[in-house]
Amino acid sequence: MPQQPPLAVSSWSLHRALGLAWYNRPDNDVEPKAEETWGKGSMTLLEFPAAVASLGIDRVEICSFHIRTRNPAYLGELSAALAASGVTLQTLLIEYGDISNPETAERDLAWIERWIDTAAILGAEKARVIAGKSKPTQEALALSAAGLSRLGRHGASRGVEIVTENWFDLLATPADVDALFRQIDGPVGLNGDFGNWDGPTKYADLRAIFPRAVCCHAKGDFSSGALDDADYGACLDAATEAGFHGPYTLIYDGPDPDELGHLAIERDFIRGRFA
């Protein structure tokens, strides 16, 4: 009988409830002001762990733009909120940077390293970084691999596992993912993401990349209003068939504003699948 996999929830899945965002980026590495990107919000990030715990889930991922400041006092409050809810910070999602662009790579690597340091302060198990946004030329893949190797070592020295994912043009195919990872010299893992693959080869592509995956963004398709059960089940089957046994992070990005309710649908589907 299959074992129940660990589940997590990303702060992105509650971006409407959180509302505000703080856009610290490599080209804008300042103390940012709050922006009402998704409205004023109905909860703060300090309340996010308790909201996840109410779903019976004890792991979270946090997007870097949901962290309003890296002031030590605030990071202490966030760590305390996680601890009070019995919730583990699985991954800090570092949302910016392009280490495949020779014009920005060094600046962006240094910026990402500072965010990895923040992940360590918060006690995160992992930090997800972007492999790059360039087209997958040999030069871009080699530059990304060198940067990821450096970031992997930086994270390891601080007790944070570095992962990347098939996001943006650099990793558009399983062959590109393989070409990148064969060049990485350092402790870097892969985050598989159901939502980053589509088309007629979607499930074959997932089966091809998931042998490398250590974690997964389990994004359900709610574009029709209801969860596409057939697609979600096929994605889970592809990961399982590839030997994946890591945590599934629930990602909700559908049109209905009831984010917690739809996360519960994903939670129940996965738990039922592995019952």
C-alpha cells in the first residue's frame, strides 16, 4: 500500500488572501514598499502558517515577494509564527534573477546568495532559485550550471538545499533539464512542477524529469472551475512511476477566490490517491 506523501502549501496559493507584495529584486535591492498587487489582503504572512495548519498540513513554501522586510526582528517574528503553528518552512522561493545572462549573472548570483542567507535565518530546508531565462544554448546552460554549482555550495555551507525547476525558456524540455544537471558540480536538486508542462507530451515529460526531483509543485488545473481530476491523477501517476517520493506542495491558481477551499480539494485528491 502506498504511503501518504508529505504535503505543503505555497504562499502563492493564498496570494489573494495575502494581497500585498514587496518586490525586492536584483535590479531593485532596496527595502521595498508594499504594493497591492492582489488587493489589500485579508491575512498577513505572519498569519499564513496558522491558515495552512488549519488544513491539517504542516509544511509551507514562501515566495520572496511575500516577505515584507529582511530586518532581523521581522524574520524573528516570522520564525516564531511558523514555530507556534507547528509548521516547517520547506522552501523559500527566490523569485527573481537570471544567472544565465552574462550581463547580469554576477549581480544576480550575489543577490540570490543574500536571499539564501535569509532562508537559513528562517530555518528553511530548501531555497528554490531560477536556473535562467535565456534560450537553452550551450553557452547559457553552461553559465547557469556554473552559477547553480556556486549557489549549491553556498546553500550547503548554510544548511539550505538548493533546488531549481523547469521554469522559463532555459529548461523548456527534459533534454534541456538533463543537459543542465549533467554540468552542475554541487548539491543542487530539482523541483518538479505540474504546471510548467503542457501539450501532448506533458506526462511523458514529467516522467522524464521526475527521477531527478526532490520536491514537487502539485498544481491542479481549475480552469473550468472544477479540478481536472484526470489531469491531476495523470500528473501524480507520472511522478510516482518515475520513483518520486518527496513532498507535494499544493498550488492553487484558479479563478475562484476561495483559495483555502480549493487547496482542500487538492489535499483530499492526493490523500485519496495514496490511500
